[in-house]
Amino acid sequence: MKSKRSLKMKCYLFKIRGVKNERKISVSISKIIVLLLLILYISDRLQAQSALSSDELFQQARTTAFGKKDYQKAIVLAKKALENSPDYFDIRIFLGRLYMWTDKYDLAKESFLYVLEKNPTSEDATMAITDLEYWNNHYDSALAFCNRGLEYNPYSEELLLKKGRILNALRRYKEAYTVMVNLTTKYPKNESARSLLESIRFDCSMNKVSLSDDFTWFDGNYGDYLHKYPWSILSLDYGRFTGIGCVIARTNYGSRFSKHTFQFELDAYPRLFKNMTAYVNIGISDQSAVFPRYRMGISLYACIPNNFEAESGFRLLHFSNSTWIYIAGISKYYKNFWFNGRANFVPDNKKISQSFSLTIRYYFGGADDYWKVGFGYGLSPDDINSMPSFISDYRLRSKQLSVGFRKTISKFNVIGFSVSELNQEFSKSMYGNQINTSVVYIKKF
């Protein structure tokens, strides 16, 4: 009896274990099925994605870029589309612009050049690479691409507008004016062209007359006379833009140390080569207590890589003796700012004295709309108020801070004002403070 019961119990336990095992197997199979279905779903989605046409991927890239501002994802989609259609030029140009918007200059240029090599007549690719060079201040390169595009599309409204902007940025105002007159004649409804033409018409004014007045006040350290009687210089000049550059004739009337006299100057800014201009100055006067008896200056300005401009030159000031000053400088435009650093060196038998200056301008409009701030250590040979200090055999020290602005009024009128404070060594180990103010009015016509 016991053996039968034991056998029945074993059979019962076996059935229970079998049921449990079947349940475990059933659960495992269910998991496997779910996993397989998930794999099939993902695979199906990937196949559907890869099955998208180049046009569909292009549209997704545009939506992602313009709607979501996700340029990186748009780049991925555009590159995927180009895998299917490597010579789909619209996509490649769009990819280049995406690179532009993400500051990838080299990749953007590579994309545009790829299109132009295969299709030199492409107006879209030409406009894109012109924009790339223009926005990176590579004006000469931008103009070259724009001109090449106009050879194939001579009546392109957009390319002609871009050419006018580039020539204006290069300050080739006469050429820019001609281009924009032709453009507005052919496309009179182009508001951007009319606006640019007005700006260029102002900038390319061939003549200008300016009147300025400088006053310098001295503190008591300079003595009672200078403290009571400030220096004054009144200047009148006439400038004209010529085929070789701007030429300016100037008359200065100075009052210093109870002396009153005139100085006559001539400035010229000739263009020498493609990337080089010059500054030439000569001046004479009959009273060395106020101005040098004669002065002369020459500087060469050369464009160097990364849109810097380098200056090298000299100034000669002759009072009772001659003083030579050698100049080195560098300047650069960055967005709305202009930076200029300069060093002046005066050699003698014992040592070389030096002075330094930094000038920063912030442009808020045209070429005559800016704020400026300047810092200086030492004397500048181009500062008309500092020239008499070069008479001293001892190289006088000074520190200077200046601020000022210029503003265009009614397009052809410019006003300006500046003020500076100068802490100067007027005799060995003796210092005083000067305040200089300058006002200027310019009329262009």
C-alpha cells in the first residue's frame, strides 16, 4: 500500500514540475517573440528611412534647419541625401550654406567649388560663394567670384547687387555707383538697390570742405600765462577724390605763446598697387614757435593676410633742427569695430625714444558714423598739438586718453567732436595736465 501511495505522490509531483516547466518555456517563448517583433519593427523603420528619396531627405533637412534651427541634424540629412545623389547641386549648395551658418568656412567653400567645377554657370553656387567670401571680409575674392558669375549671368539682379556691395566695401565708390545706377535702371522696383545707391552717392562725393577748431587748456603747473591763454588752431581744408586717390589742401592758423601764424599743408593718398596705398604730406610755416618751419611725411599701407593692414613710414619735423620719427602700425576691421595700434620711434645718438597709441572705433552707420576711444603713451608726430614738444632735446613723456564721435547729418554733412586729457612732462621731471577739445564740420558735394 505504501509503495502505491509513494508512486502516486511521485507522479503528482512530476506533473506539477512539468506544468511549471511548461509555464517557464511559454514565458521565454513570449519574450523571444516580442524581441523578434521589436527587431522587425526597427528594421522596418530603418529600411523605410533608407528608402527615402533624395528629395524627401532634402525637404527634411530644410525643415530641420529652418523650422527647428537644428543645423547639425540638417547637415546629417543633407549628407545622407548626397550619398544617394552626389551631383544633386541644390542639396550640395544647401549643405555649403549650412556649413556657413555653423562657421565651417573651409567645408562651405569646398561644397560651392565642387558645384562650380562641374557647372560653372550655376548662379546659385556663385551667389553662395560670393556671400561666403564677403561675410568673411575677403572682398577681393568675393569680387572675383561675382565677376565670374556675371560673365555667365550678365543680367543677374542678385549678382549685380552683390557686386555693388562689394565695391562699396572696397571703397571703390565710382565703380559701385556705376553698377548700382545700371541696376536700378533695369530693376527700378529693387528697394535694396535704391538704398545702396543713396549710400554710395554720399560716399563717392568727389569734393569735401571741412572746418575744425582745436583748443588746448593748461593747468597751473604750466605757469600763469599758459593757464590763462589756451592754444588755438583753426583749420580749413578742401579735399577731392581723383583717379589716383584723395588729395587735400589745408590751411592752419595757430595761436601759441603770443605768436600767430599760418601753416600750409598738402596731403595725398595715392593708390600704388592692388593691395597697397600711400600717404604723403608736406607742410611749411614761417614761425617755428607754433608749427614746424617745414614738415614731411610718408607712409605705406599694405594689406596682409587675415584682413590686417600694415603701416610703415616716417615723419620729418624741422624747427631749428630736424627731428626724424619712424612709424610702424597695424590695423584691422572686425565686425563694426576698427582697431589701430601704432608705434613711433625717435632715434638720437644715445638712445631711441618711443611712443605708442591704440585707437578703437565703433561704426554705427557709414564711414563717417562712429564712436572712438584712444589711448596713448608718448608724443605723436601726427598730433598737431604735440609738435612743439619735439623741439626739446630731452624726450618728454606723456599719457593720453581721448574719446570722440562723428555723425552724418542729412547725408552730405558731417559733424564731429572729441576731447582728450594729456598728462605731459613739459620739462624734465615736471608734469602738467592738458585738456584738448576739437570740433569739426565737413560738407560733401
